[in-house]
Amino acid sequence: MSKEIDGYFDRDNEPTATSDPALNVLFKAIRSHDGWLCPHCGAKRNIHDEEMSCQRYMELIHEYAPMDMRCDHCDKEYYLKCLMTAKYYTCADTSFGEEE
């Protein structure tokens, strides 16, 4: 499994839809995700649920390297990465977005 799964927006934080498709893509691109989904079972998580240490959070935000995680719902491991726009992506292995 090497397909990235986009993070999610909370219903009240969805990017604003306009009549201009190009503008909609731009709004979605610059908005931060509210959390991420387990790539195995789809369970929603966010940074507040995770209760990670400041050190681990800073590594996630500033080092851009995939961070190993374990789902509380299905108990399977996955990797999490975060970009400065706070868009969360999960993957079952370290091959984010790469074809097998």
C-alpha cells in the first residue's frame, strides 16, 4: 500500500465553495487539514487526540520525515507526515504517493 490518504476537514471548517472551480482548488490547497485518517480503518485522529510531546510535534512539523504511528482503533501501524500548511497524510508504509 503506497497511496497517500488526504487528511480531513471538520464539517464547519470545509473550504468555502465558489462558482469558480480554479478558485475552489486554490482555497482547498491553502487550507490546513483538521486531522488525519488511519490508512487501514479510516479512524479520524487529530493533533489534540494524539497528545504528542512538544519534541515529537516539532519533529513532525519541521522535519517533514514520515513519523511512525499506531492506530488506537485497529492497532495497525502507519506513517504520518505533515507539511507546514498542516495537511495530514497517512500511508501504511514509507512510500508516500509512489506507485508500486
